[in-house]
Amino acid sequence: MTHITSSPIFGMLLCVGAYSLALYIRHKTKSIFANPFVVATILIIVFLSITGIDYDDFKIGSSFINMFLSPVIVVLAVPLYRQRHLLNRYRTAIFISIATGVIAALVSILAISRLCGMEEIIEKSMISKSITAPIGIEITHMIGGIEGITVLSILSSGFIGAICAPVLFKTLGIRHSVAKGVGIGVASHAIGTSKALEMGEDIGAISSLTIGMSGIATVVMVSLLDIFLWS
């Protein structure tokens, strides 16, 4: 049994199987809370807990899937190219909104961590919660955070954004596709962008642009924080 679970194929099949089942659940329930990423993650956690399979064994196979995360982000350039007229028309508003969103994300983490008396290493680990995982993990390594906490923070912000975004847009009366795309991309990275693409190609295109731009802006700002605040 150990030989099977430690095989790379086991981790890959478990991820694909859990996600396929999550898509089926989403199709049947039609619930905004049945986000495939959230459901698949819960299914995998429950399965590993019940069977007692070591996470390190599962990670061998799942790491192969994770390897494709960066190329998938690049693929998001396709809808952006198709919707490039939106970027040309609203570029000033988009760039200002991205900068504002990144600053808000950083300030909120700093404020909450200081109010709650968190240790500096926890603060560093959560500071990149709103950007895509490959960039966020590298930032954590750069400033000396804890990778596990960073990954959990990034996944949480993505899941919450993907689930809550449609409700928030409707409640607050936000209708413009650019505003929706920037809001999702700057707060919920790739997981949120998958939801944005379901809402419309124009929304997904702006969200995919926001992922890259917010990642770059976060790297610059966190580097400054590391020099002037944490040094």
C-alpha cells in the first residue's frame, strides 16, 4: 500500500478525481458555495485523514500538477488579448485601482497583525496572501516567512474571493466588468480569476492582467517593507 501511495501517479489521480467529483457536485447543487477548488480541497483532506495516508506521499504526485500552475497563468493572456480594447480604454483607472488594492491588502495585514499581537514571522508569512502562489511563496522565502502559512493564506483569500465576489458585486451594485475584474484579480489571484472567467471573458481578462500587475507591485512594496520595517 505504501508503495502505491508514494507513487507520483497516486497524487495526480487523487487531485484529478477530487476535482472531477467537485465539478459534479457544483453541477448538481448550483450553489455558489460549491466552488470546485474549495470542494476538491476538502475532499482530499478528508480522504487523507480517513485513510491515514501521509501528506508527503500525496505531495509527490500533486507537485507535478502544481508545476503547471505558472504556465496556466500565462495562458490567461489569451482572453486579455481578445479584450485588449478594455485595457486601452481604462488603463489609467486599472493601474490606479491595482496600486490601491495592493496597498490595501498590505496595510490590512500589517494592521491586523499588530492589533492581534502576532509575531513578525507570521506577519511576513501572511503579507503576500492576495497574490498568486508562485510569487507569494518566493516572497516568503525572500523575507524569511513560513511557506505553509503563506500557502494557507493564499488559498483562503482565493476561496473566499471566488465564493463571495458575485454576492458582493450584486449587493454593492457593482456592474462594470473592469471594476469586477480588478477587484477579483487583486484580492483573489488565480482562484478568483477562474470564477471571473465564468462571469464573462471581459471580467476574466482584466482579472488575469491584475494577477501579474499586483504580483509585481507586491514584490516591490514588500521589499521596501523588509528594508524599512522589518530590518
